[in-house]
Amino acid sequence: MNKINNINRRKFLEIFGCCSCGLMIASCSTAPITDRKQLKLLPESSINRQAAQLYENVKNKTKLSNDKKQLEEIKDIGSRIEDAVSAYFDSINKKDPTYNFQWEYILIDNEKIKNAWCLPGGKIAVYTGILEVTKDKHGLAAVMGHE
């Protein structure tokens, strides 16, 4: 009986391993611009929808800055990045992977946090604390481009 269980277990692990590898290979894709390989287990539309919900939660639970001038600068930089990405994909005759993004920018009022981040679908947040590090619009553009 023990020998039968070992064979069944071994056969199960072989089948499971083959199926897992097959699923992973079928789910692999190439990231735009960098051409790095990535594993996609969820459709982009689902990820973008979840990111938008998370972004709304952040907007509702954190203190946003009232500095309209700084927020406009962030939006201007973001708009230029959006245009540059679209122009790049036009220049290589490929579909822009950001064409359906709902771009949005917020400035979070927190001097202690020196950070910026983005979520899928074009949701970008900048903390006021990073502004002293970036010093000007060029430094801020470098940080936002990285995100």
C-alpha cells in the first residue's frame, strides 16, 4: 500500500509541476519600453480598478496639501510625462499601453515622508516632504519619471 501511495504522490507532483510551469509560461509577457519579462496573473483592467479604489481610500484618509501652485506643477510635469510616453510609442508604431489610464495626481501634506509613488492606471501621489529633496521642477520630474 505504501508503494502505491508513493507512486500516486510522485505522479501527482509531476502533473502539478507540469501544470504550474505551463500556467506560468502562458502568463508571461514582456513589459513595454524595458522589454523585461513579467508574470501576469490578473488582467490589467482588474488591477487598474483595484488601484483606483485604493487611491480613493488614500485621498479620503490622508491630509492633502492646499498648495495649488505646487499641485499644478506636479500636474504639468505629469502631463509632459504622459505626452512623452505616448510620443515614444507613436514613434515606434506600437500601441501606447497607457492609452486607457485615468491619470490623476495628488499632493499629500506630510513633511516627514520624503517619497512619491504611483499605482497602476496612472494614479500618482507626491508627499510634500520630498519637495525639499527635489529642490525644483527638474528634480521633481526625475522623481516622478522614476515612479
